[in-house]
Amino acid sequence: MRMFNPTPCFPGCRWYGAVFLIAALLSFPAGAPAQRTQRFKAGIIAGITASQIDGDASAGYNKVGLQGGLRGIIVLRPKQDASIELLFTQRGSRNEAKTPPYFKTTLNYIEVPLQWHYHDWPANGDPEDVDFYRVHFNAGLSYARLLGYKDDSDGSIAGITPALPGLNRNSFCFVIGASFFASKHLGFTARYHRAFNRLYDPNQPGATFANSLNEHFLAFQTMYLF
């Protein structure tokens, strides 16, 4: 088992306070009390991820991890809004079930997705006086910073273990997904992330791994909006 720990104040630590403050401010309605539509909202997110890294000699989304954090929302139009999130996200790599050699690597990230959302299907069936929309479609971009990793293997050179010292700590992804809201406050989301940039470049000076590594993962979230 190998572990990597960041310094006490990593570059992303300032985001926690900043985005938490934004989310707190967004949770208060703007404008006069008589306004029917709340322009700013906030919520909390909890869920799991299923990850795959191209180049790790294993196929499938075998690595399961945790995800959680905050979302701030600004309503653009009745059926559109934009959001910013601050998430702790686990990604990584794992061998296929019952297929040796055994390896498992967990990558811990702080992630900031920026997304546009489109809403449809009025819950009360009245498009002229909508209570809330049940279906939301989303697309956007995400930046993530690698905080650290935990590596477990059976002692063989497998998975991405040899590449760990040279991983790219910055990750840029596009995001696409959809949500279903059971109520005005409770929603369930599935979304797909794929990185634009490589997690590992075998041509970098001092490279210890032969393959280029590229991340993509699925996220399944439960969200509560205040």
C-alpha cells in the first residue's frame, strides 16, 4: 500500500471557504418578498462514482468511490439555470472482478463543476403555473485538483501503480447528465465526466510508465435543495 498526502494548505483549500460562502448567500431569495420565483438557491450533494482509466490494462467502470459537497444555483429563466459546485470526489482504477492481478488505486480530488441546466415536465401538469420541473438536463465543464491517492496492489506491477509519482494533478472534464426530482427539494442525478487532458504523459521527463492515462467516470448523486 502506498499513500500520498498533500501539504496542510493545498491550492484548492481556499475554494472551500469561497464556494461555501457563495452557496450560503445563494440560499437566500433575492428581491422583494412578493416575488414568486426564488432567483438563488443552494443544495447539498451526496453520491457515488464509478471510474475507469484508459491505459490501466482493465476495462469497465470497476472503481467505486464517494462524492459529496455543495451546489449554488442561479435561476436564468423559468426553465433554465446555472450552477457551481464544490465537491470531494474519489476516482481511480481497479482490476476487473475475479481477474488477476489485483490492484486498486483511489484518487482523491477537490472538484468545481460549472453547469447549465434545462428543465422540463411540470410536476403539476400546468405549464402556465409550474410548481417545479421533474426532469433536468445538464451540461458543463469541471476543474479538479488531485489532493492525494491511496494505492493497494498484490505486489505486481499492475494498474497505474508505476505512474503514481508522475500523475497530472490538474483535471479538466466535460460533464453531461440528467436529474429526476421526486419533489421540489429532492433530486437524483446521473452524469458522465470525461477528461480533456491526460492523467499521465509517458513522454514526460523521468517517466516510469509506458502508457498514456485518460480518466472518465460516472457519478450518481442524491441532491437536496433548500
